[in-house]
Amino acid sequence: RDAILDYAERKFQLRNQVTDFSSMVSGGGDVLNIPKIAEETAAAKSAGSAVTYSANTDGVRQLTIDQHHYEAKRIEDIVRVQESADLFNAYAKSMGYALAKKVENFLATTLKGNTGNNTDVATDNILLPAELRGGLEKFLDSNHDYTDGETYLYVNPKVYMGLMGQGDFTEAQKRGDGVNPLVSGAVMEIYGMPVYASTDWSESGTDGTQIGTAFKKEAVYFGQQIAPRVQSAYDIDHLATSVVADVLFGAVLSHAADSTAAGIVNFLNP
């Protein structure tokens, strides 16, 4: 029958929750210069006076396509002959998954690289409602709307299960909607933000460890020049099929790492 994968595949979401410039790098090039248009200030116009022109001083964020990762296998004929399962497809699926996992981890690491709105929690791996609201206030301080449907909250599995014990997030009379997390077993949304558990956020309990991140879609710029692909060729010297899967991509924060306007709030162990 079908080959059995000896690991658990997880869902991939981050790739689709950041700003994607893949279409602009698909034709080639290794650096994409993205202009950052600063907020303008309207000037008062006096009767009989000419308007005053200002110089363009907008900054640029550079998205570098420098993450090239691969997986390579050689599947010998004896394996393919003696096994009843279609191992080629199983290997291809496993290799493609490894590359997708690499993309997700890189995006998570990029998000955690912002320090501008770091928020400490009182107890390791526990995120209380007041602490979450304190982090969301930092979004409002920089004119970000966290209720626009493009703000996401990622936490480690321990924090996620802790949220299940917070009445503000699970009890119907406090949530004020028809969702019942206590029955479904999933905290699907908090304060308008979809919530996800991810092992890319550590449960170690170490001081200063990021246990969760709330972020806006525009907080990270992402470009994928080569989507995860699988190529194969027969190797007559080894009487085997050589299989290579690779992906080429890059990601960068939309603001400097210490910016409070980046649209990222990282929650840290004390």
C-alpha cells in the first residue's frame, strides 16, 4: 500500500500571511528595492503665494533573494523493484515538505528579529489578557488597526493551551460571539486576530525567549524566485534515480529591526 511518512506534517500559513513580492522577482535579479513612502504633511496655502515643493526623501528596503535550500536523494533500482509502494512519490513529498518547512521557519525568525515593541509577560509561557491588550495598544500607538483581518497571532503550543484556560478568550458570555472554543478545542480568534500554535516559537522557558508574536501582513516582505520544485534524472552509473528538490527565496522586515512602527509585537518570557 502507500508508503507511510515517519513524521507529522504541519500546516503552512506564514507564507500566505506576509506581503508577497514573488511576482516581481520571478524574472530574475537577486535584490528588489522597495520604496518606503513616508507620511506627507499638508501645508497651508496663502492667497497670492506659490506652493512650496519638497524633495523626495523616501527610504528603501532591500529584499535580497539569498535563501537557496535543497534536498537530494538517490533512489536505487533495487529499492524500487523490491518495494511495492511508490517510493518515488513518497520521497518527493517528503523533500518538498522539508523545503516548505524551511520557508516557514525563516519567516518566523524574521518576525522575531524585531525588538521595537517587545512585551514581557509576568510568567513563563503564559499570556494573560491584560498582557495581550498591552501589546495590541502598541499597534494603535503606531496607527495600525489590528482588527482589519490582516493581523495574526502566533504562539508556542504551551501558550496556546494556556489561552484555552483564559475565560476572556473561551467563555461565550465574555467573547460575545457564537464561537465555543471549549467545545471545538481551538482558540480560532482573539480580539479579531486569527490565532495559531507553532513550534517555531520556543517553549524553553528561558528568559527573553519569544513565546508569541502578533504581526501585520505588511510587517514582512517576502519574495520567492523558485517555488519548491522537484527534478529527477536517471543515473546509469549507480543504476538509480537522482532526485533534487530546491527553493530560492528571501524575506526582510518592512522596517528597521528596532522600529516601533513595524507592525510587530513580540511577547517574551521575563
